[in-house]
Amino acid sequence: MILYHITSLEKPIQSILIPKIPDETEIGENYTEKRICLAPSILECLKSAEIVNKFDDEVGLVRVYKVKINEDDPNLVGWNKLYEEGLVPDAALTHEYWYKKPIMPIECSVYRVSGWTKKEYIIVDAVQKEQIKKILFEMKLYDGQIEKWSAFDIVNYWLPLHGEIWVERFKQRLVHSVIDYTPESAKMYESLLGEKPKLSHEEQDFHINKYLETCTIVKESSMEKTDLFQFEKCYSEEIKIYKKEYKLILAWEFILPDFVWRNNAYLWKIKDSFGNITAFLYYFIEQSGKYNISCLEVVPFMRNQGMGEKIIKQFFDMNSINPRDIRVEPPNLATAKFWRKCGVECSCPEE
């Protein structure tokens, strides 16, 4: 399935989306679980993020990431579950999904958003459905068909069909009582101030938010730049530390300190736009001018995202390298297939 993630242009382009706690959360929304917030459409992303509230004018730009995920991926949490379990109170409207692992987008674009309208929605929790049904029964509005509806849908789509007056009457009943004074404390209040206090007051069991309802969304550009990764110098002593931290392969232990950054040998740690280490690359340049790549390793939690190919593509572009100028000795068929995808001719012992 295709899902989308949006950010403001103030944030750097991300080569890979990484789960985190959102900067802003809705009332009642979970604020402890790291996740990538996604939605089936750009409009639903805009509803969830409320990013248009930050635009200075009536037109704004957003960065949109497009991702492809299998529906049965165990790291994907659907909007139904988020709503029913009380993790995202407005998920029934925004259709927000969570993804719990890093993932590489298949596309990054900038969109222009304009001409938006907003609409008020009543936000109720899924667990309030029985309370809502009871109120509707008391109001003689109950209908068996609402058993199939969520609490959110009943209040925002089914109930308004009966008229706005019934919605207002319903809201007056969707409350709970809060005790302010016990009989003893009320007596003390009266003796001090000479009047009886109200023992309790009512509070609403819902809140009302305005959400983006319609807007014009136009693509401005795709992938603003290709340099998604930063290449930083790395040394053999560092790699020993990183090897333990990221559980890298054994080969990194055999990089000679006196050889790195001398004799045309290069060792890079590669970071994404947020400064997260994503991979390590070691190679030396032969007298013939060929690049002999000894090792490229993506850190474990960012693997299987197509990141290695993007790193090599950028490496080739940055240095104006022709894939025919690359020499590799892949130890197995899987590694050989990777390099062939990058346009490098090679063979391995398994063939």
C-alpha cells in the first residue's frame, strides 16, 4: 500500500524516515511511543499535522514523502487500532497510520497547498460508544444500525442527519459530574463565606477541533537535491567503537591505522540529513585509477530499505565515477547482485 508523510520545508530532507515522538500531539494522543506518522493521502496528512496553521499566508509549501509498505507488515499500525485503543483520538478522521521501523521513501516532493477550508468535528474516544448509545436511547434516537458505527462516526456523521438541534441536545448530555465539595467542606465554606457552594460541576466528555476539510494541492517539484547523505572522515580507532555500537561485520577490525587516509585509502562514515550514522564505506584508489571498494556496510536497523544503492549512486555522482571504474570482490551471490544493481560488473565464488 502507498502512504504519505509530510513535514515543513524548514526540516532537512530525510533520506530515511526514522520513528520519533511527534513535536506536537493532539489532546489525548500517545506521547511515549516512537513512530512515523503516515496517512493514505496528502489531504489526510494535512488534517493530522494541522500544518496549514503555521503558514503565514493563504498559500504554503510542504514536503511530502511517499512510502510503500505491505499491509501485513507487523511494524504497521492501522488507524482503526490507533482509534480503538485510544492512541490517537482523531484517527477515525485523519486515518493516521504508525510505522515503527525506519523506512526509505520511494519519492520526495514539494507541494503547494492553497484555498483551504476547515470544518469542526466532535472528538470522542472509542470507549465512549456505550455512553453515546445510552444517551441516544434516552433521547429516543437510538437505531440498531449504529452498532456497526464507531463512536466518532456516530457523533459526526450519523447524528447530524437528524438535525443540528439534536446534535446540540446530545452535546449537553455528553458530560460527567465533577465533585468540588464534600458535605463537610461545603459546610465549612458556608460558615466562612455565608453562602452555600455548588457541590459539583459538569465537564464535557468531548472536545471540538477544527480540521482541514478541502484544499488545492499541487506538486511543485520532486526530490529537491540528490545529496541526501553527508560523507565524513572516519579513522580506524573510531571504527572499532562503531563496530561494537552498531554490531558491524568482523572485516572492519582489519583496517590498518597507518593505511587509512594515506596511500589513497579512504574510510567514511555516512550520515543522513539529521546526522544519524547510516553506513560506512572503505576503499582505496589503485594506480590504474580504479576504485577498489573493500567494504560498504549499512547499519543494521536501516538495512533492507534500498539505502545502500542510494549511497553508492550519490558516491558515484559526487566523484564523477563510472561504474566500470569500480573493482569489488563480493564474498557471496547476494553481495554480487547488489553491486550489479549499482551497475558494477563483478563475480563471486558462489557462481
